[in-house]
Amino acid sequence: MPFFLRSGFRVLFLAAGLGSLLLMLSWLLFFSEQINTQSNTNDWHAHEMIFGYTMAVIIGFLLTATQNWTKLKTTNGYSLLSLGIAWLIARILSVTGDDYIF
């Protein structure tokens, strides 16, 4: 098993960190009107900050803290990778999909 799949914070904190960089860049492009869109970018930004960034951090923390508090093994390996991929697919659909979220 790869090193980064051994604990929840590794996958989800990395995803949240990289996602926040991309979210800030895209928000700046939307805000400066270099990218035109017909949707409400304020709603999109609020949604991504809550469900994209914050939830990845909270779930990564809980997966790691629960393991430390209870001494029980939490999700790891390929099931953790599946969780990270599901998070990534949701982020992609929120940007490319038509009315998937709002």
C-alpha cells in the first residue's frame, strides 16, 4: 500500500490544499471577468468553500482523530483512494456540469 493511503489526513488534506489553490485561482479569474460564466459565481464560491474545501479537511481530520482516539483502524488503502476520487469527481462536476448543484 502506498504511503499516502495509510491515513485519511494524507489524501484529504492534500486534496483540500491543492483544491483550495485551484479554487482561489478560478475565483480570481471569475471575479476579474477573464472567464465568463452564466452562473452565479458567488453561489459557486460559497458552495465550494463549504463542501469542497471544508468538508475534505473535516473528514480527513475525523478519519485520523478517530483512529487515534479509539485505537481502531479507520478507512485506508484503496477505499480511502475511492473516497478521494469521489471528492475529486464532485469538484469537477461542480465546475463543468450544467445545474448539477444549483
